Amino acid sequence: MSWSIGDGAAPEAVSGTLQRMESVLLLSGLLVAAIGTWRGYANARLVVAPWVHAGDATRTALEATQPLAERARMRRAARNLVVAVGWLILAMYGLFLVASAETAL
């Protein structure tokens, strides 16, 4: 049986290997999507926490005198926001892996 790039058909030995690869893509994509979503949510909660909870009154009064970029709570919230977006991007990559596995089926 001859096989060329434009045929769309693959020999039996390659087909079995690709089938296992599809399941690896599917499982790893689901795992990455679940972990990325979970960690993204956890970090997003840390971003929102300073605005939900009032915090210590003395610390709030001292930080109010500083410029916005020098406030520790704001820097921590910005850092957590960047990390949360990074985890969500990783979760989207996991969904891409799942979609790739499903189109290969």
C-alpha cells in the first residue's frame, strides 16, 4: 500500500500509534485545563480579597499616604492578577489540546 501526504489515509501501524497519542492529548489537555482553571480561580480570589475585606485601619491609613504604585497591597494584587491570567492561559492551552485530540479522532 503506498502512502503519500495528500491521501488522507495512514497505514495501520501509524494509525494505532496516533490513536494512543489522541488519548494522551485528551487526558493531558483535561488535566491541564482543570489545574489551570483551579489555580487561576484561586489567584483571582487573592486579587479581589483586599477590596472585599477592610483590613487593619492603621495600615490602611498609612498606605493611603503612599502613591498607588508603592502600596504593598496593590503590588500584591497586581502580581496575583498576572499569575491568575497566566494560569487561565494555561487552562486555555489545555482546552486547545482537548480540541486537537477530538479533531484527530
